[in-house]
Amino acid sequence: MRTTGITTAALAAGTVLLLLSGCTPRDAEPAPTSAAPVDESSLVAALPEATTEVGEVTWGLVEGEPRTLDPAAEYSFVIPNLCESLLQLQPDFTVEPGLATSAEWVDPTTFVIDLREGVTFWDGTPLTPADVVFSMERNRVESSPWFPAFVLVDTIEQTGDHQVTVTFTAPDSTFRDALSSAAGAVVNAAQAQQAGGAFGTASGGILCTGPYELADWTPGTEIVTTANAEYWGGAPLTETLRYVFVPDGTTLTTALLEGEIDGAFNVAPGSRSVFEASDEGRLVLGPSTASFSFGPTKSTGAGANPDIRQALSLAIDREQYVQTVLSGLGAPQKTFTPPFAWGGMDAADQYTDAYAALPDIEFDVEAAKALVDGSGEDLSVPLVVAIPAGAKELAQTAAIIQAAGAQLGLTVEIDERQPADFTEIFFDPAAREDIDFVATAGYLDSPGVLGYAQQFLLPPDLGGFFNWSEYSNEAVTGELQVARTTLDPAASADAFIAAQEVFAPDQLQVTLAGAYHLTFLNDGLTGATTSVAAYSSPWALHLGAE
Amino acid sequence: MNPRVLVQLARQLGSLTLTLFLSSVVIFCAVLLTPGDPVSAFAGGTRPTPEMIAAIRAEHHLDDPVWLQYLHWAGGVFTGDLGTSYVYRTDVVDLIAPRVGITVLLVAYAVVLIAVFGVGSGIVAATRGRIADRAVLIATSIGMALPTFVVAILLIWIFARVLGWFPVYGAGEGFLDELYHLTLPAISLAVLYIAYLSRITRGAVVGQLHSEHVETARVRGIPRARIFRRHVFLNASPQILAVSGATVAGLFAVSAIAEQAFGIGGLGSLLTEAAARKDVPVVQVISLLLVVVFVVLNALADVAIAIIDPDSVKPRRTA
Amino acid sequence: MSVAQLAGGRVSTALRRAARRDPLVVAASIVMLGIAVMAVFGPVLAPYDPDALYVGPISGPPTLAHPFGTDDLGRDILSRVLVGAGPSVLGPIVVVTISSVLGAAIAIGAAWFGGAVDAVSSRLIEVLFAIPGLVLAVLAVAMFGKGLLAPAVALSIAYLPLVARLIRALARQELAKPYVAALRVQGVGGAAICFRHLVPALLPALFAQATVGFGYAMLDLAAISFLGLGAQPPASDWGVMIASGQPALLTGAPEQAVIPAAFVVITVLAVNILGARVTAWAEGGDR
């Protein structure tokens, strides 16, 4: 007979838990209902260059471990520090010479690339035009994610000791800027051929020219890179840059706050308050092309109906979305092409004016209901939104879409898919059959306005790889083709803007918000690129101590 | 040891080997039962050409008869070739090897905590009177309802937010730093098992205290401490040892939760990650490893029990 | 056997008898009754729609309007806990039911037929014993993908040996009793002996084992959900709530994870207390 003691204890255990949770210190007084607004002009694209050497920096990759470091196969924040592109994307999204000292059109269909002399790979072998031709040809196959940049290319040939010439079937206004992304990344041809299928993996390795060289990759644990003392632009001040994989945002937050990890990109916006209160490091807000959106996955069902998308768009309060999902670290965005994407382009002013002229985003549930009622869709069929598993912001996004749907009498179901299964959505029509929408966080890795427009609006044979709802508008197709094949920046911009006026209201992607590029960096460190350009250029080149 | 014990022991060890063999077959079958084609898993995201498919099938022996595939896989245990990860495309062994150390250390730490506090509190409950017994009983009742993930979030919350005495992320570097980092994870692993082992110890010790030979020893005037050491605890230990295999194998499994919560890159977090990414070959090998741990520890426990108490050698009563 | 039956059905007489001597059991029963009410009527009792966003502030603290606070989407945590009770309790019930039925069937078969059947089934049980339940569940997820179904089925299989081992021993004891031989001599058929005499005699032990198993299953399923392999958000399953509330531990809103965790702990505590008592009752003793 052991009795009342345990009863009391059992009840006490529960009450203690409840009491404790009510009594701990809280951040930001009564929990932040609205986070402090951010002045867009205060965004920082890069931190001041470091002046002092530092032994080792540990960088957290919330995206998880890369499957490969092959720039032609995948992107990750590791690659741009290892394998450089022909042109170098600057933090402010302008394009400067990189491995190429010059890359220019000599006539409407001929593009000449002059290579920097004296550049060597990590093993000391010189960079040759053959390596450049090899690397570009690897991207010019249909299975490459960079294939769209090369669709108009006819030939790629060595035309001198330090020169490569690319000829085109038609002029291509997007090609030069694309070379600043991983589409223009150069690898060592001999090593790549020798490694064969293992190229880029932990066993096969990689050989490039970038400011850091691959020293060691322990799968599942870490990737270690060391400063390339022979780097043509001067050796970086950080001796060892070690990448660890922390796919869980909360764990990454803890690790950064405890100083176990020195820095990371894409940290959880939800942890804004603790980052800002940290005495270990600082949260840097940078400009970005990243945006959150959702779009249709097939040509049938209510998702393919522009009225339904418009209605869902009207039923989501964008300001509240930015507060909830991004903790205020972003801003509503009118269309899928993010303003930062054209910030460094010649015709920037034209694009900016056209963006300003687009209708403002409305929040009007009544109007949305009317649209749904008039759509003629069968509302009893649930709409399924696919999101990648483990992405908290997208899980919240899906919940918000679901709630918006519920207000309009639409049943929205959420299908959380594993990263591998989620990627399949983009390759395999069968994987899209059971879903109506896919919600994503995307970004543009190089300057240009045509990226999304071509993928979402053109017929598949013209590059509309993600035009799953079979959108087809001859005027839009025509103007976009003109924009692509017109080398004159102003004329190209005119064509794009004409198309944008037509396609913007159809919301092929319901763009929910643009997100800032978030970097958390340990105090004492500086020099990192803190804009979205970190995806494409050696962001750790100037990394070091203050 | 008399021959009867040896024969019985040999029979038990044989039975454990058979268990090991059969579990490996069960685990191997996982890949056969998995919906979808392993080829597309290996090709991952890309559309493989017929030549690629043929190459993948040949490389991973997918065209062999099932039994041959099994032999190849199980034989890999001895040759160090345990298959290829779907996700990382590297040998599973290369993925697992660097992670074993930290998980073993974590589990060992937890085992020490469990042994000290579990057995200790069980003995206290059995021998130090009603109040102590009551107190331990209350504590263990609560402890048995405190799973690793609950203890983990409580510890993270308390130590990350309020106290800050122990790190709540990562595994640290160097032995002492590792122990420091693993303290909270080990506690979160240990709590439920401490309570469990405390109960078992108390039951076994109480049983012995009331046994005839202890009564006899007491009547013969042997000192209490000596009685306890030589008679009570020694005779109670087989019951404690009998659950050790299941306990430690369980700890290895549950370490997945502690590792996830505290951001430790060990075997458990690899298991979780691999499962989430449907990386069946990795999950298979880790599962097999845990079965081996279970079987080996049970075999060791059987031997230990046979040495301590030859009469007790009979089919185990686990958990 | 549902919790509702457990709280209100045939066991209640036994409970009442025990209650006079054992207020602990009364307390545990009251807790379980409460959980059962939540599981059945949760959606009715919930003050807010559990999936409605912005019914309160984002990550709001406990207030009168929201006694447990609000989560990262401004949803009412009390409502989510109430609605989450159903799935959180249903999973373990499924696990316990499948493992009890299958385990008992295998055990009775083994005890009844003996010989090769017994040897094979004992071997099978031995094998399943060697694989920890959590690992079997994770393996199932790796094979069939995330969600509660695969882990629940895997746990049912993982728990099967516990049931089978106990019931096999008891069934053999029961079959060795003289009355069974007597019935056989009288010409009573095998099926009749099995279902009229053997099964009823085993039920108390089976029920006791099920009660204990319920607690374990609840912890294991919540752990699977915590690992992100089980029920998927936005489900308000307690394990999912704990996992998705984890980030808020750092930002000073611990109730998002701690409150559902407290419900898991309290439920398991109550089940364990009842389980110990029911086991004692089934064993015929009264320690």
C-alpha cells in the first residue's frame, strides 16, 4: 500500500511543468505580435573586409550535407568558395570579371571570353581554355540544371591560348549574366574525367581554382576546406573553413548562440529575437532574390484555374504573412521576379518603374469569395499543397494557405514530402499527379529578369520547364522571346515589361513575400558576403577577423 | 563450471547466433519489401538511361537471385562492404564508422548513470526503510513516464534559457569536452532507464533479503555488509544482468532522439536522417548493428550469470 | 479495448474495490477518464478551431483567453491539445490491440499445438525481441515513408513478443490443469475448450499487458513524431506539437512544447499506475 505520496507527486509533476512554463523570462515583453519593421535601405550586402588572420571558422549548413560538390550537378554554399565562375557576381548583384578578364559580344551571335592569365588549379596546373570548354559543355546537356542558360548556344571552341569563343543560334541577352552563376563555373577537365562517376563526391573529390581548396570530406560529418595560398586574387585570411551540416533550424540556432558554430546563412527567421539579443554574434540582414510562393502543378483541377489562385492570393494578408513566417525579415512582393534581381542591370530604372506600376497586392476576403463562387470549380475536391519536409517556414506557409482556403470554402490538404521525393516533383509528371500546388522558397542566383518568366510561362519546348498548368499566351511568348534575343538592354526591358503587364495578374506563382538574406556571424568575424550573391560567388574570400 | 552448465550455455549461445541470423534476414528483407525500385533510388532525381540502369543493377548485384544478394550483404559484415547509401552514394561503412565513437561514448555515459543511480536507488529502496522506499518509488514512478524527448526539451529549455551550465549543442572535441557536452544528452537518455532498473534492482534485492540462505547467514551471525555483498547483491545481479542486453540495445536506439535534440552527429542522428530520406541501406546496417549489440550483450550476460550462479542457467527472461 | 471502456466498463468494479484501499488508482483513473473524455469530445470542447490561425498573438503567453498560450501561427494551444488527444490516444490503442490479438493468437497456437509450431513461433518471437521497437518503427518509415501508419504497425509487431511470451507461458499452465484433460475426456471440442475456457482465463493477463503496453506505445509513437517521422504537421498530435514547439523553447515561449509534453507524461504516468494495479489484479495477488 503505497499511496497518497505518489498521487501528490503525480499531480505535482504536472502542475510544476505548467507553472514553470508560465514563469520563465520571456523575450520582447508580451510575445512579439509584430516584429520591428526593417528599413530596406539598411540592408547589408557584404560586411567590411577582414584585416586579421583567423585559424578556423566553422560554418553551419542548414540545407544539410551536399550530395556532391560538382557545380554542374548541385548548388551549395560550399561550391562557390571552391569553384569559381568565369565572371564574378558581386554582393550588390553587379557582375565583375572573374576567371575571365573580359566576356563580351563581338557580334549578335558571337561571344568571346578572354581568360585571366596565370591562374592555376589547386594542384598547380594552369587553367586552360580546354578546361573552360569542358566545363561549359558539361552544363550544356539537358539534365543539367544550368541547361536553360545554354539553349541558344551553337558551338563552344578554344580560339586562342587564353580565349574561348561561343557562337549562338540567336542573340542571347541573358548569357553574360548567367556566366556569373555556377553555369559559368570551371573545373579541371583531366581530374573530372579521371574521377568519372565519383567526381564531386567525398571519394572522387574535385579540382578547381577558387580561394579555398577541398582538404577533407567526411560524409555525414564535415567538409574541411583550406585557404588557397596561390589564389590569383590573394589568399583568404581564414586558414581553415570547416562546414558542418545542421539540417534542423532550431539546433543551428542553439549552436550559433553557444558559439559552437561561427556562422551560417539562411538561419531561422523565427529565432530573430534571440539572435538580436545574442552577445555571441550578430544577425545580418542582406538583400536577396529569395521569395516564398506557391503555384499550380498540373493543367487540371481547381489549382490550374487563375480565379482560384487569385482568390487564395486575395485571402492571404501579406503583411501578416511577413510577420508570422519571416518575423518581419522580408517584404511583400508584387510578382515573382524579385527587384534585387535587376538591381545591377543596365535597364534597372525601367524595371523598377514597371514594378511600381504593377497593381498593389490586395487583401480582400469578400472579393476572394466572389471569385471562388464564380469559378465554377467543384469545391468538394480537396486541393493538395506539397511542401518539402523539415522546412518550418514552408510548413507555416502551407498552414496559412490552408487557413485562407478554409475561409473561402476550399479544403486544402498538406502533403509534406521528403527532399528527394520533393525534388521529383520537378522532374516527374507522375509525382505531380496527386497534388495541386507546390509551395517553395526560391531564389535567383544571377542577375536577370527572365528566369522565372521563361520557366513558368513559355511552352515546354521553349524553356517552360515548370509551366505545368500549360499556360499559353501568344503575346507573352512573343515578347519574352524578343526580350531574350535582344542584346540592347533598353529594348529587351521594354519587351519584358510588355509581357509582364499581361502575365502578372494571372499569378502563375502566387508570390507571398520576398525574404531577406539572413546571416548570423560570430562577433569578431567579418568580411562575408551577406547578400543572396553568396550562392554564386566566393562569399568567404574576405572572411577573417576584424 | 560443471559440464551441464557448459552445454546449456553453448545451447544458449547457439540460439543467440540463430537469432542473429534470422534477424539479419528480416532486416535484409526490408529492402525487398520497400515499394519502388532501388535503381531509381540510386539514380536519385535524375532520369537514368538504360545503360545507367544496367550499370547500377550490375554494381549493386540487383540481378542476382535474392539469396545470393543476402549472402553478399551479410557477408559484407566480415569484409567491411555493407552496401551503398542511396542518398550519399558512398559506402555505408564510411558513413557509419566516423559516427560510432560518439554514440558509444554517449551510451556508455548513460549506462554509467543508469548503473550508479538505477542500481543504487534500487538498493536504497530495498534496504533503507519505508521512507526511502517510498521516496524512490515516487521518483521512479515519475521517471518511468519521462521519455528521452521530454527530458531533452526540459533540459534544453532550462539550460539554454535559464542556467547555461551545460552546452545544449554538439559533441565537443577532446575527451573531457565531449563528456561535458554529452552530460545533458546522457541524462535525457538515462532517466527512464534509471527508474526501470531501480525497480528491477529493488525487486531482486527484496527477493533475496527474504530468501532462505540470507536468513541462514543472518542467523549464523555474518556481518550485514558481508551478507549484502556476498549473498544479496551477488544473487540479485543475474536479474539485473538479464535486462542489460535489451537496455543497452534500447539505449542505442533511443540515442537517436537525444542526438537529434542536442545536435550530435552520431549513429542515432544518422539513423533518423536516413529514415527520413528513405535511405534503406543505411537504416538496415544500423538496425543490424543494434541487433548485434543486443545479441552480444545477452551472450555476455549469460556467461556472467553462469559464472555468478550456475544453477540459474536457463532460458532468459528478458524485459 | 478502448480507454473509455477501461474507465467505465467491466473493470470499474475492480477499480472501485481497489479504490477503497488505493486512492492512487482512483487518481490515475480520474486522469485517464479525463484523457478519454478529451480524446472523444476534444473537438467539441475546444474553445477555438485548432487550425484557425491568428486567434491570438503569435507565440503568445498563457492568458485568460488562451490558458496555454498560442503557438507560432497564433493558434490556440489548449484547443490543439484537446483535439490532439484523439490521435495521440488512438495510435497506442491500435498498437496495443494489434499486438494483443496477434500475440495472443500466436501464443495460444504455440501452447496448443506445441512441437514444431511452438518451436517456430518461439524462434520468431526471439528474433523480434532482438530488434528494439523504435528501430523497427524507424525501419518501417524508411521503407514506407513518413506518417503514423507504418510506425504503428511496426510497433504492433515489436510489442508482439512481450504479449506472446507471457500468454504462451500462462496458456501452457492453463492447459496443464486437470480440468482441460477432463473436458477433453468428456469429448468437448478443441475450439470450445480454447474459446470458452482458455481465452477467458487468459484475458486478465492480456488486459494487464495491454495496459502496460499502452504507456510504452504512447511514448514510442510520440518519440517517432518528435523525430519528425510520424504524424505530420499541421496535425495536432501531441508528439508533433512537442517537436514543432521546440524552436520556441529558445525564444522564451516554452509552453508550446512543454504543455503537450506534460500531457504525454501525465497520461503515461496514470497508465503506468493503473497498469501496475491491473497486473497485480490479474496475477490474483494484491501485494
